[in-house]
Amino acid sequence: MSNGDQEEKHKLDVTPIGMMFDPMEQMRELLFGAARRETEKELARLEQKLEALRQEVAARFEALDVRIANVARDADNGRAESLTAIGGALSDLGERIKAMGGKRDV
């Protein structure tokens, strides 16, 4: 038995003072005590699972934010490269037109 199991068993073995003298409390404990303790344990397990899920979702959102930022950066870089290429092509086209105009004048 681990320390946690021993501590849990000790908690269950300790009877609250009020219950020792109150017959109604004793009856409640006999009828519903085990179910209440089991429900509390299950609730604690569910709370742990919920916290783990919350942390996983937060990590996934953080990763998604990073991916979106990377896609936005790549799109901006691609747009800048495209504008540079278009500007170069227009400049080259302007030079060719000038060259064609210069040949005509001769």
C-alpha cells in the first residue's frame, strides 16, 4: 500500500466527533458515506482530467498561434518578393520599349 492509499484509508477510518454522538449522522454515514466518498474521488479524478485537457487545449492554441504567425510572415515575404519581381519585369519592359523606340528613330 502506498503512502497516498494509507493516508486515504486513515481519513476514512477517522470518525468526526459530531457523528459519534448524533444517530442521524451515523445513519447517513452508513447509508450514503461510501457513495459520497466514491463520488468525491470520482469528482477529483474528473477535475484532474479537466485540468489536463485545459492545459492541452491551451498548448494547442499556442501552437496554432505560432503556425498562423509563420503563415502570415511567409505570405508577407511572398508578396514582397512578387512585388519586387513585378517591379523588375516592368523596369525591364520599359528598357526594352526605350530600346525599340531608339532603334526606330535611327
